[in-house]
Amino acid sequence: MFYIHRSSCISPQETFQEINIDNIKEPADRRYMAIEPAYDQIPPGILRRMGKSVRMGVGAAMPLLQDNRPDGIIIGTANGGKEDCVKFLNQVKEYDEGMLTPINFVQSTPNAVAAQIGLLTKNLGYNVSHLHLGLAFEFAMIDADMMINDDPAKSFLLGGVDDISTYNYYFEEKGGWYKDRKITSTELYKTNTPGSIAGEAATMFLVSGNQTNSIASVLAIDTLHSADEVLVKEKLSSFITKHLPPGQSIDLLVSGENGDGRLDKYYSNCESLLPDAAIARFKHMCGEYPTATGMALWLACEILGSQSLPGHMIKKPGKTKTIKNLLIYNTYKGIQHSFILVGEAASCKL
């Protein structure tokens, strides 16, 4: 268990600094593109050399680090730096391994986001990137949880970052993971066809083992690799039984449903375990990408703080108006599954 003290998000919606999640920005050309800020806190000379994922990750992290110096930086990403990696490999071929541009090489590695944050803030502490495809952010969370359990006094910058690189977009499109036609946010869950909409975002959290001034608590995290929907349901059932505090219930299920009809069986099975809980969806706001659970966790913090959520997120209302415990369930391509139990901060007054 650990506590979240501050959060930041750059996404396709108005989630950075001036937050407005009531009005939805629609996808453009079958992609949810992030609304990038001016990045005032990044030196211009460094900013113009950054790839998009690095830019977004550093931009989301900097507001949290103005008055805080965490003991480490832990980032989850599946595609971070891939665009620059492809550019560098193309240069190797084009120039016959001659005069290559070092910038693309430096920005091409997945750990470039965590490294740039560390360099800009002169943070020489623990610096790790997790690259586990659809579970990259979850394993970053587990890493942070283990570090905090070892020393609750320490704090960490925890983040999840992925952008829509041209290479990765066409690769995933050929694999049938994106819709074959333009679709609006309101149509996403109604099509019952294969694929979703490509998305991207960068989410950052300042976490520690200290409950003072926290905005939410992460009570438990678990993952599963399986294509068996019955096994997923059994796993979720045991997860709730093991980690939900006695006498309490799940008030809200934040579902990773993404409009891909092939994955509906996993979400409907999990929903059946929580007949009294409200159900909310979020991928019509950010699209599908490997670390989308970072967006779900950011939304969970907002919901717990305001005790409300936009009507466009609600799939099914619940039996209680007070939200104390949220469950985030997500599957990536029907193979990687994650369960995250989020609770109110101990100091939160409802």
C-alpha cells in the first residue's frame, strides 16, 4: 500500500493544469492525440531535441517536482522512444553507418523519459523504467510499492507514458487492433467490432508511505497473463476477497473497456462480480495504449477528490453516492490483465 500526494496528466483531454473533463475532445483521423502544453518548465534548447514521449513525460513530471525532491523515479512505458529508434535505424541504413545523428540515438531508448527527468532535476536517486507492454505501468506501481514498503519515509515519482508513433500505429493497425473507420467517442462502445482507437498520454504521481496530505491510497495491485475469461474472473474474485478492507465494498469499477468487441467478455465477467457498484469507462477520453491504466488512476484521484464523475463516463450508476473504494480493471489485447484497488486518503473528509 502507498499514498498518492499529487498527480499530473497530459492527455487528449483538458487534464493538464486547467482541468475540464466534462467536455470531450473527439479523435482526429482515428487517433486521440494529446493536447500538448507550452512546456514552459523545460529549457527550449533541450525541448526541441526531445521526442514526443520524452516531451510529454517530462512535461507532466515537472509541475510535481517544483517543491519536491523524490528519492527515485519509476516510469512505465511500452513504446517510449520507438519513433526515434526507427529514425536512428533508418539513418544507419541511409548513411551506411557513417555520419549519424546522435540525438535520435540518445532519445531512442525506452528509459529516456526517466533519464531526462533525472538529469533536468539533478536527481541521482533510484531511476528505473519498466517495459512490460500492457503491464508496464502496473509493474512500475509494484516497484514503487516494494520500495515504499522497504522504507515508508521515502517518496517516488511514479509515471506512465506512451505516444502514438507512426511506426507503432501502422504495426498495430495491421494487427487489427484499431478500428478500420473513423468513429466518435459516443460510438466507441456501440460498434461491437474489432479494434479500438489509438491513444496516448503521460501521467505522473508523487507517491510515498506517508498518509499526510495524500489525495488517494493504492491498496493493492495484481496482474495476470491469460486468455481464459473464467480464470480472469476467478483471479478478480480472489483479489477483492484478499485486499478489500472488511466490511467495505467496491463503490466504483473503472473499466478499461475500449470498444473492441473481442474483449467484451472479460469486462462483462468482471462486472458480474460487482452488481451493486457503479461502472465507469474512460477510453473514449484517451483511446487505447499500453499504459492507459495511468489515465485511469489519475481519473480515480480526481473522482475521489470531487466525489463525482462526468456523465459521459458512467455505464451504470451504483447504489451509493459516496465513493470510497475504486477498482480499476484493464486488459491489454485480452492477454495481459491488471487489477488495481484504490481507496480514499486517510485524511479525506467525505
